[in-house]
Amino acid sequence: MANRRASITDLAATLQLSPSTISRALSNHKDVSEATKERVRALAAELHYQPNQLAAALRRGRSKMLGVLVPHIQGHFFPEVVHGITVAASKAGYQVLICQSNEDVAQERQHLDLFMNAQVEGMLVSVASTTQDFGHFEQVRAQQVPLVFFDRAVEGFEGEQVRAVVLDDYQGAYQAVTHLVAQGCRRIAHLAGPQHLGIHKNRHQGYLDALQAHGLVPDEALTVFCDMNQRGGTQATRQLLKLGVPFDAIFSSNDLAVVGALQVLKKHKRRVPEDVALVGFSNEAFTELTEPQLSTVDQCCGQMGQTAVRLLLQMIQREPRRPATASSVVLKPKLLVRESSKRMSN
């Protein structure tokens, strides 16, 4: 017993009582004598007995646990969303089981299986960048486990027990490019993420539509599809410079890639923002630490996490046969203008 956790069965065997008597004694049930309660409590303290809350919850038919799956916990965005989730879940009396897929669809499948085996009451998921086959989510939907996608949702994946909380990525990109045009930029390059992910697809479309709305013809040579990390941004910007296509601004689909762009521009003696203005997306914490500080689009991290929990709990707590009242939510982005894109004085 020294190498494992003491159980009610262990207490019962030592005291030669039934497990049900031990359970009632620990619950201070009136049918158990005070003398027996004292014996049980003393042995429980000696053996450092701790009740299995999960097993008890499952006996009641409720685990009071939510599964949370994120692509990674690097940077600012996902940790802040998870913080919002844990705060809201705790207030509602729920625990959270947090896993990360590391942008790997195989790990994503494994973690969904883990959630199902742990009998979580609901799941909050942001899909991995490598996920293109969504069959594992079909299994979740088929078993009627409430599911809320956040940030990275599966487009067209609907159901009575499926919701989503996303940012209006299209509008965020549109605002960013409109700002760059207002600063006098006319040749705006775009570092674009994988288009099978709705967030990057919508940001790319917002970029294109903003150019056209301001009388600028999109140039395919100015869009570089790359990995959304610092290395990807570095390689994409080097590619733009090597091709020799003129550009006076870069709008990146995330902040990590635009940091890579900033480093390359500095190496090539391109001034920011005088020669090339920069705007990223996500409002990572480091965007205020660079020189110059980076303009970016805020993604409402905390609000996204709290809203996702609210939608999930509405589905979990909905009475059978009662019509669903929850609906998916689209949050409004906010453009944060900093030194990297200010070329015109107000």
C-alpha cells in the first residue's frame, strides 16, 4: 500500500467493515456510530486517504470536467485564451483537462480519445494546422459530446451539440490593409498562412478585398504562403527581396512571421516604417518589445475563452427536448496602431 494510493477497500479490509460503511462514515452519515466514525477517520488520516473525486462524480453521472485542446502553448494568444477558459470553468464548478496537439493531427486524435475515455462533459478545441481530415471530430459529434471550436474552427462542421467562437479575421485583415493604404502604402505584400485553415483563408481574403476597395490591383507576386512562425516570415521576406518585386508594406497573417520579416528588413538596411511598414496579427506580448513596436490586430483572447465556456455550458446544462438557445459567436477585432506602420502624422 506504501507504493499506491489508499482506497476505501483498503480501509474496509483493515477495520473489517464493509466499503459502504466506510463511505458513510467518511460522509458523516447519521446511521454510523460516532465510535466507528472516529476509527475510520483515524485510519484514513494514518494512510493519507484521499477520496477519488472523479470516480465519485462518474458514479453520479457527472465528471464536472471539460477537455481543452490547443495547438500549442507558446506565445501570448493560446495561454491567454486558456486562462480565460479556466477562470470561467472554475467559477461554474468545472475542472479542465488541458492538452496540446503540437500542430500534429495524430496527437490531436489521441487527445480527443483521451477526453472521451475521461468522460469529459464537453470539449473546447482549436484545431492543429496539419488537420485536413476531420473524421475524429465526427466521432465526438456522433456521441453527442458538446463541442466548441475556438479561433481555429472547422468550417461547415455543424450540429446540435457543436458551436464556435471565432474572431472576424476577415475584418481584422481588412482594417489592417486599409490602415496601410491610409499611410500611403501602395505595394502591400502579404505573408499568408495555410489556406485550409479558416483563419488564414479569411485574413487573405480580407487583404485582397481591402486592396480592391481602395483601387489597388492585387499582385500575386506580393503574396507569399509560408509557415506562420519566425523562420517562415524570414524565408518569405528573403524571397520577396530576391525576386526584386517592389513593396512598401507587409501585412502578415500572424505576429511571429512579421518578426522574421522585421529582422530581414533590418539586415538589408530597409527602414521600418519609412521604407516598409509592417502590421501583424494576434497582439503577441513581444510586439510591444520590438524596435520599432509592431502594429497588430488584437484577437480578444480572454473574451474568446470565457465566451467558449459559456456556449459549452449552455449545451451541457440544456434540458433534454428543450430547443437549443446557444449560437456561435464572432468577436470583433481591434487594430492596434504602433510605430511599425505609422508613416503619416494625424
